[in-house]
Amino acid sequence: MSSKVDHPAHYNNGIEAILVIESWNLNFSLGNVIKYVLRAPYKGTELEDLEKARVYIDREIARLKSLQK
């Protein structure tokens, strides 16, 4: 794969988000939070990416609350 597909610049600032996600065995929502937060300053859409991260944080909070019932 080309680096644009496999290792795009906005995904790699020393440590790739996917390696963090896999190392910590994060679920889909938390993995997306990490991905969006890590790449936000490098993609040119920082506010949008942080808002996306918030959506996934909210989903994870809702999931955890539903387990407490």
C-alpha cells in the first residue's frame, strides 16, 4: 500500500493511533476518540475532529451507564 493509504501523515506523529488503540485493546468508540484526538492538529480540521471525538466519548459514556442499570 502507498504511504498515503497505509501511513498518512495526519495519522503519524511519531506513534500511530492504531498502535495505541491495539496496544490498549480499546473498543470501537474509544479507539475513535484516540484517533480523532491524535490527528486533530495535523489534518486541518482540528475543531471538527475534536467534535467527532466528543460524539464517541458520549457514546461510550451512554454504553457504560446502560450497563449500570
